[in-house]
Amino acid sequence: MTGPARGGAFQAERLIGRLLTGITYVSVGLLVIGVLLLMATGTSPTSGGPRFDPGRLLPDVLSLRPAGFLWLGLVAVIAAPVSRVTVALLSYVRARDWLMAGVSTAILVVIAIAVGSAVVTTA
């Protein structure tokens, strides 16, 4: 890689680094709040908890329920690699690197299949 292509790759890597750092801070913050709320209610973090229900995330967080913060923190942790691959895909498309764009697309398809199969088997 030379010239503008190399500069574009560097900018994409910086963006990905910032994105992953931000998601990490947000997810850790949400998990810490969830654990503190669990302790405040006298519940042990190892005692199990409610099943994951995406429709309950926002109401639980707004109601300051520990489960909402814990699940939202875990969703953020899971979203980190997906967002990294998505940003890389966009960078590869912009650079017209079709092989790596195809690889990134394939990775996202595999993740989507895994999530879809998990949703179907737990429903």
C-alpha cells in the first residue's frame, strides 16, 4: 500500500481503535452499574438472573433495574467485534479492496447466522 491508500488504512485503524475503546468503556460502565445495583438490592451476581429480553432493556435501564444494565453491557461487549468488522468492511469498500470486503462480508454473514440460530433455538 502506498500514498492515499496507506493513509486511508491508517485512518480506518484509528477509527476502529477509538470505536473499540469507546465500546469497552461503555460496556464496563454498564456492567459496573449493574453489579452495584445488584449489591444495593442485596442480590448476588452469581445467583442467576432473568432471561435476555431485548424488549425489556430500555424499560429496565430507565427503572434502574440491575438486569437492564447487565444485559445492555453484555450486548455492548458482543457488539464490539461486529462493529469492528463493519467499519473494516466500509473501509475496504472505500479503498476498493474487494477481496477483503468479501471476507468482511462473509464474517458478518457467519455472525448473523450464529445469532439467528441462537435466537431460534432459545425461543
